[in-house]
Amino acid sequence: MKKISTTALSKKLNISNKELFDLLVEKKLIYRKDEKWNLTNKGQEFGGETVFSRNYGDYIVWPEKLNPFNFNQAERKELLNATSIGQEFNISSQRANLVFAEIGWTEKTIKGWSITMLGRKVGGIQFEHPSGGTYVKWPKNILINKTLLRSMNKDNVENITHDGNNQSEEQTTDDFRKRYPANYRTKDGHRVRSKAEAMIDNALCDYGLAHAYERRLPIEEELLSDFYIPSKNGGKAIYIEYWGLENEPQYTERKRIKIDLYKKYEFNLIELNEKHVENLDDHLPSMLLRYDIKVE
């Protein structure tokens, strides 16, 4: 759905900018605070969105068909909170929120949950409690989202532990995986493909960090990370990639594709190479600290 600025909407409605802002305030879609216009929860439910421009800073955009003189309730999004979604999958709201964080849709904050870029892409909207805490609501069609359905599967929801093998059932069968089978067993029971990966996995285990090996990313493209650290470790969710075959053309192309996807979806990524692995304790703790994960 195309969205336009408040100024563009006023021109479309053939009224002045001030008249439209006054009307949006009257309808409780926006409010003024600290010399800045802000969306109310109702404003977000009717499709209002705050965007950023280098030229104009933050400003509000609206669905181009929005008519504040005659609201159509059909234009109002039906949004579900974590409690409602949890009931659909027979889990608690707390567990539902953890799943959203694990698949990269939200991040834990001091006072609640904040939405990520990926969460916005699937239609999530962040709201603020009167107390200042934040929470996220989701469109009804989220209940059939493939990533969410896959993550709500009990085996997947519970698969991040300090021990046990949790390799994805959707692993690709490309030449790389055939050439490098997972023959190295780690302290926590994972089977990995190289001594270097075993050292990384063992370090994460020694740090007491819950983690997964070869975790599928929550995107439409088929991509497995080397390691995944969920946000429940006290910081942000992180993916780790170990680049061990820098001089092989096929591997270099695979690396390029993976990095492009990490950048596209703005995932938190730690990249390790052979020099890092030689002295992991000198490098990995400081890399983790960038994402608010402190280890001893």
C-alpha cells in the first residue's frame, strides 16, 4: 500500500496543512510532544508510520486512501498482542515474545520489547505503555507466516540449549556440505564441520551462552548461519560466521551471498577468521560485548 506524507495528504484532500493536523489531533491519531509530531496507537492502527529522511528527519506518512473526515473501520488493522498469539499456539505470552526475539522480529529492552526492521517488514507495530514501556502488536495474517509457524513447532522452539545436537532439518545438500561433513563433536554435543568451528562452539559453551549450530535464518531465502546466539543471553541476538576457506572461488561467492543477506535484513553479525580462532579469548568476548553480551 502506497503511503504519502501528511502534507501530500492535505493537498489530496484539498485542505490546508494546519487543518489536517488539527483534524488528526481531534481524531486522536497524532499528538504533539517536544516540538515534534508523534503517532498515537490509534494512528498506527490506521496505517500511520514514522519514517526518516536525511533532508527532513523523522516525519509521518499515511495510506494515500486515508480519509480522516470519514473513517472506514475496514482501514483499521486488526492487531494481535503476544497473549492472543500465544493462545493460538497454546503457549504463554512470555514464550511468544521469546520466539519473536529468537527469529529476529523484536529485541528485549529495559522496559519491554522493541521492534526490529525485520519485524516491521512482517507488519509488526510498536506501541508505548503510559508507563513508558514498549510492546509490539502483529497483524492477524502473522498466524500463517511460515517463519513463525516453523519456530512455533515445539522441536524448533526448544532447540537452543547448552547441549544436544540441533542441526536444522532443512540443511542444504550443496557440494560444500558433502565435502565437509559434520564429524567434529563439541562439548555440548553439537557436531560441526571443522576444528575451528569446534573451538568456537566450545568457547560459547564455556562462556555459558545458549547457542545453536547451523541455524536457519528467519527469511524467505535459504540461509544457514554457522552459529546463532539468541537474545535470551542478556544482549541482542547475534549470528556468527567463520570464514575458513578464503582462497576458494566457490566458497568466496558463497561468502559474498551470505554477507549480502545479513546486510539486507540488518542482522547482527560477528565474522571470525583463522587469526581470531587462534586466540578466541582475546577477540570473541569483545565482539560479543558490542551486542551487550558480557562473558568472563
